[in-house]
Amino acid sequence: MFIIYLLIGLLTTMIGSMAGISGGVIMKPVLDMFGHFDLATIGVLSGGTVLAMSSMSILMAYKQGKSIEFKQGLLISLGSITGGTIGKEIFNQLLIHDQVAEHVGWIQSTILVFILVIIFLFMRYKDYITTLKLQNPLIVIGVGMVLGFSAAFLGIGGGPLNVAVLVLLFSMDVKKAALNSIFIIFFAQLSGILVVLFTTDLSSYDLSMLPFMLVGGVSGGLIGSRIRPYLSVKHVGILFNVLIISIIFINIYNIIQYL
């Protein structure tokens, strides 16, 4: 079984690294679909793997001399850490109550489908929408808090939402937004993992597959970063939209299974 989880970590993070969607938004519903782990464990497995991928992707981007908007990225990340911490804590508190916990899975998937449909429509018609270029630090931090909270609560890494927001509010093209999204994802996932480490008992999680998924995450980040420079803005946009549609259908399947 470890080979399956190694491949899940590898393939989802490789594709996620290329499209800037982190891999978590693919990985979480796929792990849900397999049904081997509870939601809390899936969150840790997904978060740890995405953190490994984003670390490798940032390192590769630095070596390749790729442009990251550090000022905006750090401000968004600051807000993302705060929002991510709050989102993860609320998620953990919900899982404590059995009557609520049994509904969290389909609620997550339903919210995610709704968000992904909006993102797909925006990316499909973005050329007809006037984009902004936010500069106010407080507003930028506020945007980061919303992104971080959403990513942590839904357990997805936040990639698709990051890319769409960077295009809409900071006037980045899709390829540049994808790279900067990975930068933001790193800090959001780091905060989420730290919350788990310091506020929960790790023995309550089944982390037997985590080492294999971490290897997959590092490898996926490396391979995706190698391929990304050869992709045009158009290619990244197509890959992004195809992934969004695929993830929507996976989540719809999961909702049906939950019900």
C-alpha cells in the first residue's frame, strides 16, 4: 500500500507545483475517496506532503532565479499564518464533537465545490474582468488571513484560491501567480503543521504513510519545478482549468459517498 501513497504524494504535488495549486486540493479529495484514514489524519498527511513540496519548489525557484513578489508574498503569508492557525484550530475543535464530526467531510467537500466552480468561471472569463493591484499592507494582510483560514479549514493548501486571488487582486498572469501561490502555501502549511504539533497528541493520528508521502512531495516539487519553466502562460492556464474541473467531480463523488 505504501507505493500507492508514494505515488499519490508524487503525482499530486508534481502537477500542483506546475499549476501553483499545491497538490493538497487534489490530494485531500483523493485520500477521502480511498477512505483509509479519518479527516484529521488526512489533514496532517496532506499538509505535511504539501509543505515538503512547497519547500522544494521555493528552493528550485530561487536556484532558477525566478521572480517572486517577496513584499506582497510575505504580507499575504503573514495574514495566511494567522488565518491558517485560526482555521486549523476551529477544524480541530469541530472534530472533538462526534455529532458535528460526522458531517464535516461532506460540508468541506460542498464548500470546496462551490469555491472551485467560482474560481473556474473567473479564470475562464478573467480577460473580461478588470483586475486590481492592491498595495495597502493592511488590506494585503487581510487577504492573506482569508486565504489562510480557507486553506486550513478545508485542508487543501489553498492553491486554486491563491492563484485566482493573485490574478484578480494583484494583476499577475497565471504563471507568475502559480509560483507566488507556492510561496504563500509554504507559510500557510507550516503554520498548520505547527498547530498540530503543539496542540494535539500525534499518537492519535495514523501517520504510517507519511514518510512515503513526504518522499513523494519532495520528488513532486522537484520534478514540477523542472518542468514549469518550459510551460507557457497559456499552458499553465489550461492545466489549471483541467485540474479544477477534475477536482470538482472528485468532490461531487465524495459528497455522494458521504450522504
